[in-house]
Amino acid sequence: MKDWIEQHQITEVECIVPDLAGAARGKIMPATKFTNGKPLRMPQSIFMQSVTGDYPDIWERINPLDVDMELRPDPYTIRILPWAREPSAQVIHDCFDMDGGPIGISPRQVLRRVLDLYRAEGWRPVVAPELEFYLLQPNLDPRQPLQPPVGRTGRAEHSGQSFNIDAVNDFEPMFDDMYEYCEGQGLEIDTLIHEEGMGQMEINLLHGDPLELADQAFLFKRTVREAALRHDLYATFMAKPMENQPGSAMHIHQSIESLETGENLLSTPEGKPNELLLAHIAGLQQFLPDAMALMTPYVNSYRRIVREMSAPINFHWGFDNRTTGFRIPDNNPAAMRVENRIASADVNPYLAIATSLACGYVGMKQGLEPSEPLAGSAYNEPIQLSRHWYDSLQRLDRNKDLRAVLGDAFVDVYVSVKEAEFDNFLNVISPWEREHLLLKV
């Protein structure tokens, strides 16, 4: 890393740790101090801070003295910070206690823990995230509704523009910067499309190692927000930013290769799902209902779960069926995979990928069997996804199988942080309540 920093004439380094919300915490320092080899430290409590800035009373899961942890840079994550005015770099760090043990409540470590379980079986997961997001007009007053963006034409979108090339090109200057920033960081974007909502876009990342793809998804969120701000726009991964518009998701394509041969382990020679893939799907069906708090982490996430709004409402699976929660794309045996369409776009990518792989792992280890594939529209079936934030937290808290895979300490801290956010939300009275309840009840 020292050689790389000298070659790129880097003057400043952002030392980054992804927190529970998927936001970048850390420290910024001169490059000369970063390369001097001295340990970098931060308090463990950064993983206990809610999105509202509160801390739940669960200090026994770390140290009540709020002790430090040591940050160690992952050299594979060092990248140029392309929008900085001076030559700058960013490095994602892993977190360790003072005895050298990994911090189990770190989202990056939770994903590493799940990947270690796969590795012990001779399996190598491969994932490809798809991230939906909205471009919006800047909003300085959170009490006011969000508005669709204005592009080169000078006119805001007022109708659906699904797959419309010209609607994407209306924001070409912003996307040019986004692509330049992504290329500078080695973020491998596959495709960019306009989604159904007004100003809603989707990018697909190329498939690869789950930890690397989680890093890329984490960095992409920072990147597109920065590119949008430079063109007087907001980019948001909020699950449901506007009324009567589709929500945004993070779809996760996942498959499994043999560590020894690289062969896809989920397909028959004829290109059909084999028993391992069926057990993987069954694990998703059985355990994701109790893991919804990790896949839909905020109260706004549940506003996306509305019939006929392009989001899955149940845990059915099917072949090339986009109405189901789990879709098997029509593809060749080498690319056999399942697409998990449940997660909302506001997820922490490390935790969403870890959770999706964890559910499939338990299904394979237990030899579970899925339901029959659904041939018709899943929107005609009953809603199965939890539609209540607090209920999802309680179900996660009680599930012993998920605790065993993700770690007791992590689940305890995560549930406590989310309960603190829920309590904070309950103190806010919405316009709907004032409009419909004030003088009628």
C-alpha cells in the first residue's frame, strides 16, 4: 500500500469502516501518517449507533467502558477517491479487539463468518447485486414531499419510463461522472437502466466474490450520491421515497461453485436445479421470514411491500418469474443461480448478502425441500412478507438457527439498535395521522 500511495502521489487517506446502516465511519489522515505503521483505533460503539444517532442500552455486548478497537486496512480495498480535489485514497478496514480477535458485530465480519461456513464445506458463493435508486430534486425541508428530478430537458418526469433510453440520457452529465468515478475505483458496472418509477434507475454489478461485491455495493452508494450532488441532484437508496411510486430493491443473484474445480454446484448437466439448489431455495423460504429485519431494516422499507408495485409480497419461487420472491433466471448450467428479490435498497449490502447466503446455507445443511415452483403471478397469492418493523425484529431475535450462523452478539446488538430506531420513529406524528385522526376520532 505504501508503494501504491507513493506511485499515485496520494496526500490524504480516508480510513473507512462500514457501520450497521452501511454508512462510512472512520478517520481521515495525511498519507504520511497512514503509512507509518502505527495502529489506528476507534471505539467499538460505532456499531451500536442507530441511524438517528442514538445508542441502545446494551453495553454488555461490548465493553461498558466503550473501549477501542484496532482498525486494520484491507489492502485489496485501497482505491482512488476520484471526486477529491487533492490526490486522495480510501481504504476499507476490518476491526479487531485488543487481543487480536475480530469484532463480531462488524457487518464485514458477519459476512466473513458466513463465507467461512461455506468454505468449510468446499463451497464458494458467487453473487451479483442489482441496486435500484431514485434521482430527486434537492430537498432541504424533510417535511415536504420529494419531487422527481429535472434533467437536461428542463422538465421533470411525471410518468413511468421503464427501460427508456432517452430518460436515462436526460441525466447524461451526471452518469458520465458516475461512470468515471466507478472506473477510477474499479467498480465493475454491468448495465444501467431506467426503472419503473419517476427518476428511478438500476445498476447491475458484475458477479464475483461476495465480500468484494459487498464492498463494491457499499462504495457505489457513496459514489452515485457524490456524482448526483455535483449536478444539483439527490440520489437516494431509500426504499420508498415517493408516494404512489414503486419501491427500490437490492436484488441478489447467488450461486455456488466448487472450491476445488470451480464447477457450478447448483445445476444438473441438463441445466435444471439440482437437490442442492432446491435445498438452498427452501432455506430462503424457511428462514428469510425471520430475517426480514435484516433485509428490510427501516420503517420505510415496509412501504415497498405493496401488491402490484413490482416488489415481491411472498416467498414463492419460480422459473423466470419476476413476481416471485425467488427467481431462477432462464440460463445455461454454468450460470444456474437464484435471484433473491426480497431486500430493499436501503439495506447494508454486507448484511443483506450475509443473510441471504446464511438462509440458503442452513437450508442446504438441513436438506430442506422447497414448495412447488409457482407458474402464475405471485401477486395473486396472499401476502407473506412481514409488513411490520417491530414484529420482524422480534422474529429475528427468537430464531436460534440464524443466531448460530450470524452470531449471538451481532443479533443482540442489531435488534437493540433497531428497537431504538423504532422508538424514535414512534415519537414522530405523521401528516396522515393529523389529516385523518385529528378531528374524526
